[in-house]
Amino acid sequence: MEAFGAPGIPPTWASSDKDLVGTALGTSRVWFTVGHGILNEVFWPSTGQPQIRDLGFIVAREGAWYEVKRVGRYTLSAPAPEIPLPQVVHQGEGYRLELEFLADPSRDVVLVRYRLEGEGFRLYPLLAPHLGSSGHGNAAWVEDAGLFAQAPGAALALLAEPGFTRASAGFVGFSDGWQDFHQNGAMTWGFRRAVGGNVALMGELTGSEGVLALGFAPSPEGAHTLARSSLAEGYGVVRARYLEGWEAWARRLRIEGEHPELTRMARISAMVLKAHEDATYPGAVVASLSTPWGSSHDDPGGYHLVWPRDAVEAGLALLAAGQLQDARRMLAYLAATQRPDGSWPQNFYPDGRPYWTGLQLDEVALPVLLAARLAEEGGLSEEALVRRMVHRALGFIARNGPYSPQDRWEENAGANPFTLGVQVAALVAGANLLEEPHQSYALSLADAWNARIEEWTFGENTPLDQQHGVRGHYVRIHPPGMMGLRGRVLVQNRGGEQVEAEELVSLDFLYLVRLGLRPPHDSRIRDTLRLAEALLRVETPSGPFYHRYNHDGYGEHPDGRPFDGAGVGRAWPLLSGERGHYALLAGEDPLPYLWAMARAASPGGLIPEQVWDSPPLPERGLFPGRPTGSAMPLVWAHAEYLKLFLALQQGRPSEQLRAVVARYRNPRPPAALHWRKDIPYRQIPIGQALWIEDVRPFTLHFGFDGWQGVAQLQAAELGLGCFGVRLEPALLQGHRSLEFTRRFGEGWEGQDYRVEILQDEKYGIV
């Protein structure tokens, strides 16, 4: 009998409010999430592909029925913080339901052990397939063997031991099992099939305790075989193997501390990072096994994608925690997904297919920092391959930096303190993995860019500075082509709003200290921090948190409605971690920031992307200092927590590399200045060499003091794919200005340039 109501209501994903995430450490290719005490999205055959919305439960007896997710009275526990074996106990009026979730280490199967207590109660699992990473176009049916669903390329089978008494398939919102109970107070429908829509399955379990097996395969027969064989091997045997894999991994962790609760959170964070690593594509780490505001849409992308930035954050954290093999595998994956030009896509599926098409130079530089940190730890394996990766990445930075097409918040092009700092650190740390002349050129370019960070991103005596009584501050972004810091920036997610660049403040500048490029008590750092504390900090019952920047629009609306392309930016726990790193380096107490991150976590210890920072909205489940509907867990947030926790023990941040700290421990002027068309010098001090550069060979046609003494020089190859002419200090001596133009293969450039030569030898450039 066919179910009615096709194709069902529009599908959505489950809430991003997760309790715990898990996977097996073996050959299994399933990842599961638990939220509101039930099974949420399950991913197969990689972390980028969710295949169900949820698997929930109704408990019912004559005259009464309860969906345990909606009742919401449950406790959650696990054998140890670093063991993702969630044990959930739901309790309600006259019943107690115990659930335990795990993945079979040998098969693509999730097992759920259940035990129901309560006079006259029976248990009904409700399954919402979203095969093919969508709730559209699914088919569901019932056979004697169990419950099945299929979409092109994917199928699932839900089996039970001892079995189902009866079952039904339907369309969500019309003929699904929940509607049956809602309309009839009991399970009365027995539809055999629901094809071509947003479908659901429900069954009545035989007996009060047993095991469910949810198997995934390209075909229904394959899914059935996997689920049945997992049940046949026995839950106890599979569970023991699951525990054995995680316990062996946990024995390599170097995580100890004075505060038990903070240490527990650190071990949970390490587990969360490990659980996000793909098995089909080892080393791939997606940003989150959740979908921000997922219960309001069916977008299959979510955060189930690899961002090189987030992946490196995870790798650096696990490396600091003693998991050398994990970090090495993550670096190998990044080397494999690097583009021929040396860059990485903004984000991509675990198999390497790009998703969004943006470009962020911090995501090109950060893999170099991971390689350099592994080299410091003696952890590089295939060093020749890594050297090629580093060479390509630094070549891309040298040819395309320092202005990035997108900042780390994926919203604006320009010069950003975080992205600039990471590029400089990568050029210095990665230089050790280069040969000449590339090594010398990388170091020279790093010195020149480092010296100009304030020129590009530090404004003085702005209205904001005057209002808060500071001399100046680092801006969030300096758009390309803008002279000085005067100009307007388009703020994303705010309906076209534009704000003066000098009015936008973020915590991005703190990475200049964290990387070792600026001392923590530099007056420019302290002034900007004073502004950030006034504009971005939010005090909550959980502790202090920070906004990404003032005027941010990425977050829920004021009334708590989900972000829908517009909203109000909320506070981010990971930024408390960044503030805590600065506190550590500045001799302050970082513990308040660690505690804030820990107290923002879910009952299972998952740290959210954002926390609510407005008056409570109980009807929407929004409370100050507690998770919003954004991603939870967020890999980046857990990596930040773990790195801060370990920095307290180890004395330095994971990103702080010895070569960078040694080079910039004391202020140093660059040995040479690097002029490019997109980052020109208007003035240079006497006594320093000047490189005129481009990414193509050219002939430099130049003169002095109004085109006097005209000469020509051919550009030489400098390294990392760049070409240039070096004008020595002796050549510039005695002149007030330099004029030049260039001839490329296709002809003259058609533009003249002028650089004023200052006679004061005091270092300073503009």
C-alpha cells in the first residue's frame, strides 16, 4: 500500500545543537551525531555527506505517547572524555529509555543499543532518510527484513534484533509515523512504500531491549548485508573493538592540567578533532559535523567541508597534544589537495572537489606553518614532497600577496592584520624548507612586508581613537587600492551597509603577537586592545566573549530567528581563546578565557561557533553565554581551546615558530624594499636598496630627479616566480626622486611611476 501526501513537506536538517559526535577508529566510514538525546545526522561514506536527518524514538502505551526528543528530559554520559560512546537516559511519565550509540569499526554501520522500562510501554524508532545529502527524491519501503530507503548512489537499511513487530513508510508531514501518533494516538498505519519525496520510516520494536543496526551502502542489499552482519557478530564484541580503538589513540595524548574540568574539556576537544577526520580520505578534517541553523533549510553544504584554515588549526592542536601521526596525515592531505599554482580552494569536499570559489591567503600560508611546526618536532616524513608543497605555497603568496581576495571571515578583500601576519610567518618559517635563491628572497620579502603592516592597517587619530582616548588602532580590513585608511567597506550580511574602514575593529591584530611579529606590550597593540575591549567584548554568565568585529551581521536576528543571509553578529568562543593566548603572552591570567569557553559548551562538551549575547529568549532556547543555532561543534573552536590549554603547559602558542620569533625578537628594518604596482612606495629612506618587481620578466626604464640620467636594466629572476631589478643605495644616493616605467614582452607598460627619496636615514617608509 502506497503512502499518501507525496512529496511531503520541504525537508530540513536537524538542529545544530549537538550533544556529542562520534566515529570508529577502523575501516568504518560512518560518522554519527547525537542531539537532543537521539541520533542526528549520520555521514557516509565521508564526512562531507550526511545521509539521514535523524533517528528518534516514540514511547507509547494505551492512551499515552511521547516523543523523547520533544520531552527533552535526559542525561548524557560517556566512559571517558576522550571516548565518544554516548550513553543517554531519557525519563518521562512512567518510562525510562536507555540508549547507547556507536559505529562498527569494521563496517559502515551505526549501532544503537536500547532498553525501555515502563509498564505497558512499547518503543517506536522514527527514521528520516536524507540520502544523497538531501531530503528530496528519497524512496522508503518496508520489508520483512527491516526498513529501507534509497536515492541515486546511496541506500540504507535499519534492522533490529530481536526485530520489528510492524512498520510503515510515509511522507513527512502527511503520512509519516509521527503524524500517525499525532492524529490517531497510536500506530495505526502500515504503508509499505513512499517514493519520490521527503520520506520517513517507523517501526514497532519487538520486546523492550535489543539493538538497532543502521547500515549504509550503494545498494539496499549491501546496506542490509552490513547491518545484518554487524548484528550477527554481536553488540558486545563490536563495542569492545570500538573502545579498544579509541583507548589506544587516547594513550598517546599529552594532556594534563591542574583543573580537572578544564582538563576534561581539553580531552573532549582532542576527541572532537579526531572524530572529524575522514576515513575515506585520511587527513581531511571538515569544519563541523553539524549544519548551522540546519532545522531551517536543506542546504547540503553546511560546514561538512574542509577549510584549510580549520584543518591546520586541528593539526596544530593535535600535534601539540602529542598526536604526531594525526598531524602528519593532515599535512599529507593538504599537500594532495593543493592546486598546481600553489593555492588551496576556499573550501572543498573531503575528496578535494571545490565548493565555494573564494581565495584566502591565510589558507595558503597556514599549511606552511603546519609543515614548519612538524619540521621543528622532527615529524616530517616525505620531506621532498613537503618541500615542494611549501615552495608552491610560498610562490603563490609571493606572487599574489600581501592583499588577500578574502579575509579570514570570508567577507572582504584587502590587507588584514591576521592574514598579513600569517603570510609573513609562513615566508620566514617556510624559508628553511627552500633552496637558494628562493630562501633568501622569501626572507627579504617577509622583512619588507612585516615592516609595512602598520602602514597598511594601523590608523591614527581617527574619530574612534579620539572617542576612546587612544593614539590609533589596527583596522579590520584595508581594501586594496585605497590610499591610507580613508574609504568605505561593504559589510556583508547587513543589506548593503557600508562603513568607514577606520571604524571597523576586530581581534585579528592579536595574531601579530601570537606569531612573534610584535611584542605584547607594543603601544599600538595595547591601544587597539583597549578599543576591542570596549567595542567587541560581551560579559555573560559563562564569561567574556567577543564579536568578530563591530557591525557584524552573521548571527540570529534580534528576535532569535535563524540567520538567513542577514542578522546580527553574535559572540564567538574561539575569540575568547585568541584573547586568552594574548593574556598568556602579556603576563595576564588566561584562565578566565578558558573557563568561558568550557562553560559555553553543551552538556556533552561541544563548543559552539557562537553564543547568545542578548536577553534570554526561552521560547527559542537562547540564553546568554549559551550556544546559538550556529555550528556546534566547531572544529576551529575546539582547536583553539586545546591550543590555549596546552600553551599554558608548554609556554608558547602552537603557531609560534622558533625561526619567526628569533628573526623578529628585536625590531629590524628590511635589508631591501620591495616595490610592486599594487603595493607601491610613495617615499623611501636613503640608504636602503629598492627592488622593482613583477611576476613577469621586464626591462626597467628609469631616471632621477625628473627623468635625468635615463638608463635601462633587465629584470632578473629573484625566486618564487618573481622578477625584479635591484637599485642599490649607492645608485639612489644624492637624488630626490626616482622615476621609472617598464617594458614587458608585449610592449611598454604605458604608465610612469615616481618614488620620493628621503634624505633622512631614519628608518620609515610610506
